[in-house]
Amino acid sequence: MARPIKETPVLYGKDARQFEQQMKECKPLSCERKAEMEKNYATFKKIAQFPLP
């Protein structure tokens, strides 16, 4: 039987400010990086030994 998932801890002070700043500075993926990730996904999907949707 699976163990219950613990609650996510609440951030305070410096950690909270740092997390918020990092969320605001989110950078989108470059087209090259996205293409590389899609290629890798296709490769893994091709060699997978279990059914994928």
C-alpha cells in the first residue's frame, strides 16, 4: 500500500522571495532545445516496452 503524500512546506523569508523572483524570471525554451527534447521523447517512445497512449 502506498504511503500518503506529505504536505508541501510553506516558504518564508529569503526562500520565499527567492522562489517568487525565480518564478517571475521564467525563460521560454529555445526552438532548438524544444526540438531536441521532442526528438529524445520520440526515441524513448519508440524503444519503450510498455503501451503508450
